[in-house]
Amino acid sequence: MMDADVAVIGVGAMGSMALWQLANRGVSVLGFEQFGIGNDRSAAGGESRLFRTAYMEGKQYVPLLQEARRLWRQLEQETGNTLLTLNGGLMIGDPNTDALKNVLQSIEAFQLEHEIIQGEEATKRYPQYRLFPEEVMILDKKAGFIRPELAVISATRQAEANGAVIHRYAKVEEIIPDNAGVTVVANGQSYRVGKVLVTTGAWTKKLMPKWNTKIEARRLVLTWFPAKNIDQFKPENFPIFARMRKDFRLTGAPTLDGTMVKASNTKNPANVPDPGQLDRDVSLDELKEVSEYVKELIPGLIPDPVRASVYMDGYTVDDHSVIGEVPGMNHTFLVSGFSGHGFKMSPVIGSIAADLVIDGKTEHGIEHLDLGRNLVY
Ligand SMILES: Cc1cc2nc3c(=O)[nH]c(=O)nc-3n(C[C@H](O)[C@H](O)[C@H](O)COP(=O)(O)OP(=O)(O)OC[C@H]3O[C@@H](n4cnc5c(N)ncnc54)[C@H](O)[C@@H]3O)c2cc1C
């Protein structure tokens, strides 16, 4: 006898949204999460996640992001929780870099609301920053920030309200597919389901060793700084930002607690050989490095970090995720490898995952996320 139609393994960003979508569509579904819901042990913690639509990673994401924004609002309506705040977003850098070119191409292809701000005007409007002569600011008006812990909790609770059963502190140890379905083993107990959706992020290689060479776990450090004048960094005055140069990528969000501002260096995150052994200590060198960037680039902040925490995400070699049915594993789907930029799109990814699990196809354009592409590092 089946315990459910579908099991979702890993209830983080993608798992919670897939559970929400599947339960909303009347599918009987089990969720398994090795920690608590809304935990900060993987990719989904740290107070805020940036939402951008003029996309540095490529214009092919824009339709997904627009649909994600609609679904964020739907989840807010269903749960009564505020999850996405659109206070705008500044993409800052040399317009000749690939990242900024992609931003401009996204804007042009989809007529996105924006402003290009440079020179004196930039420093007048955003006195928090110091700008290099070759840099411009591109204001993406439909960007902002998401509350990640509340988002995961909201989607999960909404799924439960629609009949999903979530096993918390239940680590899946094995997935055993056969012709008729899949057996999932968690905490030593077996569950029988029709299909399995694996959304284990940075932990994917632990559960699916064949993906060891394709999805690396990588470590990212988030840091927060006090401000000389915190009012300048309130959401209404300080859009989210991403600032790119060769040696760093500084990203951040306005103050959400009224005392500190997030600004983190997310360039070249280090490989984590064993996700179970993530080093959650932040070294002095790491703090000094980001402190130097903040000192140079955002003089409105006091460059001594007051908070730092460590997370990890699953990365692919081309920084695009994988979505699809796993070859050689009957009835098993994998949605992973979001490479440090997946949170904003999690509701639409949950919807696509539900399409694939239920119908075997989706109407969304996800060719660039094809699981069969060459992904070996
Ligand atoms: C520091 C940092 C900053 C980021 N900033 C942004 C941003 O500003 N904007 C943005 O869009 N994206 C951002 N991202 C990326 C985004 O957060 C991730 O891409 C996204 O959360 C990945 O979702 P996921 O579901 O694949 O993984 P996760 O959200 O990590 O969820 C995976 C879950 O699976 C569980 N799990 C794993 N193995 C098992 C098992 N065997 N059994 C049961 N449960 C298991 C884990 O405990 C975890 O809860 C950032 C990521 C990091 C790390």
C-alpha cells in the first residue's frame, strides 16, 4: 500500500514550495526534512534574500522571475504573511562586464522598469556609496527582498493545511526506486510512494552519490555592518544591491532590524567536501576582507562587521540549476544546484516541479536548466 502519491525530500526553499504547489493541486504528499522547518543549516537562512528581475545570470530567467513574483503574492495572500518587499534593486558595476550586459539585455528584452544612474547624480541620490568612474547604477524597480525563513515556513504550513504530511527531523537515508514506485527510508523507517522529488540542495551528493561530480556544496558567509546614519539604510532609502568587480561580488540588503545592514562578499565560495562538516566559524581573514570592501565602497557603513553567519548551497559548473527526471532512477525527479541565486524563484520552481511530477511536462521555459546537459566539473 502507498503512503502517499509523492515524497518531497528536503524541505528548504524548493521543497517547501513544491509541497505547497503539490498539496494545492490535491496531490497526497509527504515531506521529509532532516532539521526543523525554516532551519539555517543550508541555503535558506540569514534574514533576507534578494529578489531581482533584471537578471545578471541571463535574460532567459526573466519570465520565470515574473511568474515567481506573482506566486510570492499568492503565497502572501493565502497565508497573510509579508514575504516579498519590492523596494528596488541597484545593480552596480562596469556596464561592459557580462553581468551588467545581462542586466541590460533583460531590461531591453522584457521592457523592465528601470533607471540608469551615473556620475554625480548617483552619488547625490545614493550618498551611502562611493562609485568608481567606470561604474553605473542600474535601478531595477521591481527588485527587493524576501524573508527566507518565514517563506519556507509559510509554504510548508500552507501545504500542511491542504493535507501534506511533513516529517521533521527525519533524515532520508535511501531512495529505492522500482517499476511500481519508490521506497524512501528515513530514520530507519520505510515509506512507500509513487514518485519522489529530491530537493536537498547542497546535500544532494550525500543522498545521491552519482551527483557528486555535478553538484558541489559551497560555503557562503553573510555579514552585517552598523551604519553611520541608519536612516540612510532603511528600505525606503536603500534598495537591495549587487556590486560586481573582478575580485569581489558584494551583495546586500537594507536594514531590517533598524540597527545593521547586510553586505556580504559572495564571490568564489569555497567547496565543502562534506556538507555534514560545514565549517560554520568565520575566520578573521574573511571578516577583514569583506570589511576592506565595505570601507572602500560603502562609506556610509562602519566597516567593522557586527554579525556573521555561514551557509551553503549546491553549485553546478555553469551556475544554472538542474530540473528533471533522473536517468536510471524510476519515478525520481531532481531539483537542485541553484548556485547561490535560487531563492527568489523558488515558488515558480516549486510549480514547475509539481508540473513535472504530475504531468511529466511544464509550460515554463527551462531549457537552460536541463538535467541532461554536460555538468561535470
Ligand atoms: C548565503 C547565501 C545567500 C544567498 N542569497 C540569495 C539571494 O539573495 N537571492 C536568491 O535568490 N538566492 C540566494 N541564495 C540561494 C538560495 O538561497 C538557494 O539557491 C536556495 O535556497 C536553494 O534551495 P534548495 O531547496 O535547493 O536548498 P535548501 O534551501 O538548502 O534546502 C535543502 C533542504 O534539504 C534538507 N535535506 C538535505 N538532505 C536531506 C536528507 N537526506 N533528508 C532530509 N532533508 C534533507 C536540508 O536540511 C535543507 O533544509 C543564497 C544562498 C546562500 C547560501
